Amino acid sequence: MFLEIIIFCLTAVALYAVYFVKSFNTTRPTDPPVYPVTVPFLGHIVSFGKDPLGFMQRCKREVKSGIFTMNIVGKRVTIVGDPREHSRFFLPRNEVLSPREVYSFMVPVFGEGVAYAAPYPRMREQLNFLAEELTIAKFQNFVPAIQHEVRKFMAENWNKDEGEINILEDCSAMIINTACQCLFGEDLRKRLDARQFAQLLAKMESSLIPAAVFVPWLLRLPLPQSARCREARAQLQEILSEIIVAREKEEAQKDSNTSDLLAGLLNAVYRDGTPMSLHEVCGMIVAAMFAGQHTSTITTTWSMLHLMHPKNKKYLDKLHKEIDEFPPQLNYNNVMDEMPFAERCARESIRRDPPLVMLMRKVMVDVKVGPYVVPKGDIIACSPLLSHHDEDAFPNPRTWDPERVEKIEGAFIGFGAGVHKCIGQKFGLLQVKTILATAFREYDFELLQSEVPDPDYHTMVVGPTLSQCRVKYFRKKKLTE
């Protein structure tokens, strides 16, 4: 009897495996071409995980289409890999292409009722609260504050005539320090250590389960990493709550109110008259820092690493020529309006090695993309990594060239586009450009290996491989405030 049960189960599995392969590989005339699957259940996850760029380029080449469907753990994932069709992914409303379902694995980080865990009307209001505090009018005094934090960090950590550092770790600390100072005020900056914040964010990130996009029931399992994420989130909530309560007491005793992003969130009121709760304010702070810290850190690090490489000396010379036109104490206009080459360096770093491999949505209604119809229920994705390596849009795509010109309008999607375009783009560039100008004015740098590091595709947000990021610094002159 037992043997019969085993035989029955094995037969059922085998039959389902055949059905799995056949059903995926069989398409309707209007469906995007599929990259054939041969491995039941897993689909293409192993090949994609090992080399996402190489695998997607192979799919695109072999199906002879920039729009194609692959299979990730049983889920149909349609890639919009033709830069000319980007608008088909970025312009539709959330009700048509929905991000909530595919990013539900982020809820443990942001918290219930925040961002993707909130109904879309509420989420839009929350993002508008952030956007209102990230306008250019608010940035006028940020550059001196960023420079102060950067110089303070360098004076404390790059305090010898020469030494070795891990540039990725140090950029992370500087980005967190400057963001806390500019966006959340001196009280948050003094009470929240950058390395502690970075460690808690890293702990949460390493505990996330991106595979839950394709296997949602993973979120319901009592996995150890879920417990670690909750623990780190609770720690951060406790720290932020104490800071917020202290801020509210201080504000109550002052004649004038503090004007920063934290104050804006504390004073935010939804259209129905409900103020943001303490839980929501903490969640939005975490969301803002989680999204911005990674991207700005990685962009700054890649830019510095490429500028250090001897083959890019002409670009470093061009950057020096640009920043030497300004006094040591920069202002907003210097950084945002008068440093176009520094911005080109940042954008080219995002172009060559975007922090996010794929941006995803769930298809809520059938959607036409090019000559195809992507069916309801599919996951549709646009890959900055794939699009930024399109030879027609960016010839010689692995070459870091800040002077390159985009050959296809709209091919660069490093900051997203459409209704979900990055609201922190201008602030992030302000941070990156100020750090580049300040660091390269006062230090020289040297790679400790012959080439820039490899991208680390094993992390959710892709940056240079940490172990390859050690560099040597040489102080040019005594740091001054």
C-alpha cells in the first residue's frame, strides 16, 4: 500500500511537471514570445539568479524580441526590454499595472498601512507629503550642511596623510549622516548613529524575501529571517519614536516651528482630516531612508571608483576643472546648476550599474505592449539593467563614459519614470555631487586592485562587491571647515 502511494505521488508530480512545461511554452498569437522553459517548477530562476544581465540578453537575442516572457518559480514574468516601449510600463495607473502585489514583501520594513501596505489613495497622499518636503525651495541650505557632515566624517575617519578605507562603507555612512541632518534635523542626526542606522537597514534588507513576489505564501511561514526583520524594525521604531516625541515636546515650547521633512510629516493631515500617526511617520522615515540611502550610496561609490581608475584620468581631470572654479564652501547654485559634469558622472554610474535589476508590476487588466498583449495576472517588468545595456541606446554599454549621449529617448530609467518617478532624485543628486566635489577637492584616491569591483548581484539592491571596495586615500591638505 505504501509503495502504491509513493508511485501515485511520483506519477502526479511527473504529470504536473509535463503540464507545467507544456502550458508555459504554449502561447496565444497575441502573447509576447516566451523563452522556453525546460526545468519544471523552478523555471528560469537559477539561470537568472546567476547572471541576470547575461540571461536576459540571451532571452532577448534568441526570441528576437525586446519584449519576452520568462518563467520564475512558476510565474510568468514579461520583460519590457525594448527602450522604445518603456512608456507602456511606466505610464499606466496603479489600477492597470499594480506595484502593491509584487512589493508586498517590503511591508515588514515600511510597516502596515504605509506605502505599498496602504490603499492606493492613502499611499498617494503619503508620497505627496514626502514630495512636498523634497522640493527645490527646501534645498537652499542643504549644501553647507552636507559639506559640514562630509568634512566632519573625513576628519574623523580619513585623518592620516594616507590610509586604506572601504569606500562603500564610508559612502554609506556619509549618505546617512547628510540625509539625517538635512531632512530630519539636528536632533535626529545627534541621536541616531549612522553606522547603527546602516546596520539596522542592512539587517532588514538581508531578512527580506524577494522570492515572495513569485511565491507569496513564503511571507506566512515562521522563517528566522522574518523574525530578524521584525526585530530590526522594532528597534528602529523605538529609536525614531523617542526622537519624534522629544521633537514634539520641544516644538510645543518654541515660538517658531522647525522646518524640515520630519516636521512636515508630523504636521501632515490626510484629506479626511486625520493626522499621520506616529507609526506612519516612522514608516515614512524608514521608507525614505531605505530607498534613498541605498541608491545614493551606490551611485557615489561607483562614481568615485570609476574616477579613481587610471584609464579614466581624463574624466577626473575634467571633474577637477569643474570643481576648482568654485570656492571650498559650496552653495546650492554651485552644486545643482553649475556642476553638469559631476552629474553626468553620477548618471553614468547609475546607467552602467543600476541599483535595481528589475522594476515590477502585476497586470490587473490585459495590456498592449508593442505588437503584443500581456495578459491579466502576469507580472510585467522593466529592467534598468537590460535597457541600459541596449547597444542601440548605449553603444559599448559596459564602458563607463560620462560624456555618452543617449541614442534612444527615454532609454535611461535609472530614476524610474511616469507615475512612479523617483521623488528623491534631486536630493540624491545634491548629496552625490556635493560629496564628489568635496572629497576629490581634498583627497586623491587609488584603487587597490587593477579594475573597478564587480557588481554584487546576490544583494537585493545591487552595488559594488563590498570586499573589493578597499581603496587608498592621500590627503592633499589640512581639512578646513
